[in-house]
Amino acid sequence: MAAVTLGPEGTYSHRATSAIADDGEIDFRQSVTAIVDAVASGEYDRGVIPIENSIEGSVTESLDALADYDVAVVREIVTPIRHALLAQGPEFDTVASHSQALAQCRTYLEREYPDATLEAVASTAQGVEFAQDDPSVAGIGHPALGGEDDLEVLAEDIQDQDSNATRFFAIAPADERSTGGGKTSLVVYPNSNYPGLLLELLEPFADRDINLTRVESRPSGQRLGDYVFHVDFEAGLYESRTQEAIETLEELAENGWVRRLGSYDIEHVVS
């Protein structure tokens, strides 16, 4: 099964993707949008994108791509994140990594390297590549990347919280959408704005005892103050209570749309 995720090789996304790419056929892109586009077009069977980190919250590019493209979510992969500081030696003036990784290690970096320049790059693995090429640069990545190309592990577990973990979505072409699974994700665009709208969108779930695990809004891009809502909940699309709740949402969003990303199960992967 060919899969695509954030590259280069060695990213946390790559590690999560290994859980679904049994034959090891994994290719890389430099942005989440490119991954979702490649799956939506049928170029790849599966894609893996980061959705939410326990410290820094949602990955907004992923949310926006799921609203812009018609794909299915077929699995959730949860993996712990262990960050290490990697460099050719202790003397460097720049720390390069993904913006989320830099934010997840903010306390450590401010305490130990307050004068270092923080450079956000496309992925943790790309930051490590920069460190391999330039002794003035340190990268933040998985400690297993240490020892490669003369890189030293200067410090391990530098993330601000020991419980640091990231949720990834495994996505597939839209025709592989499933109604079975313990969780479901929707994208809702009401295309309207009035007092009590959000309450009306949430009540169908509360009335049917469906637990919402995440509700988040993103700008629609159509006009200021207009939003798309991302909703995750603990129930499958096959359940009658879910079907009833979505029918109510579709009535509320009669000027917009409701997209069923699909139902899926959760897999915990130790990186």
C-alpha cells in the first residue's frame, strides 16, 4: 500500500506512517496540503497528516486541507513525541525545526539557549538535515536520529511536557469512507451567522448522549467572521443516533454543507 506523508525520512509523520504502510512504500511531500491533494487525486492509497498535538493544539494547515479536499479519514494514529537536541557539537547559534516542535520545547530553549535564533522549517527531519550540513545549526528531532552523520544528542526529552503526544489522521480517497468505527469526524460549513448558532450545532449531539472530543472553528476564507467547524465525536456513522444528529446539522447548514470525513478506530504507536 503506497503512502505519502511529511518528509524527509525520519519525521514523526514518517514514524506514524510506518504503522499503516506494511510494505514500507512511503513517499514524502513538503506540505500537508500536497499530501491531501495527492490522496484526493488517487495518486496514493493512503496519506498521514498531523492533526493535533497535546501541547500546541491543532495543526491548522491539516484542518484547512480537510475542508478543501474530499478525502476519507480511515484511522487515527496517536504517538508519543520525544524531542532531542541534535548538533555536530555544543557550539551553535541557530535551532532549526518544525514550528510545532520549536513551540513544544519553548521552555527548554528559553532557559538553555536564550540567544539562539529559532528557525521554523518544513519538518523536524529537515531541521536535522540542516544540522548535518552546518555546524552552526542544531536540530530538534527524535533521539534515534542522533549518531547519524556525526550528529550528537546534546539533550533528550526536551519537550515542555512528558505527556507530549500527537494525533495523526490516516486519510484515503473519498470512496473508501467507512461508517464503522469508534470515532467520527465531520466538517460543517453553516454559511450563516446568528446568535445561538454554535449552540444549535452542538445540541443534536448532547441530546443523543454523543460525546464530543473536539470542536474547532477555522475561517472559511469567504468573508471575515465566517467559519468552518471541525467536529470529532465518539460514535460511528452507522449508528442511528449519529445519523439523526447529522440530519439536524444538515438542516441547520442548508445554505452550506456537512462533510462526513468518516468513522475510524484509534491506534497507539510507540515511536
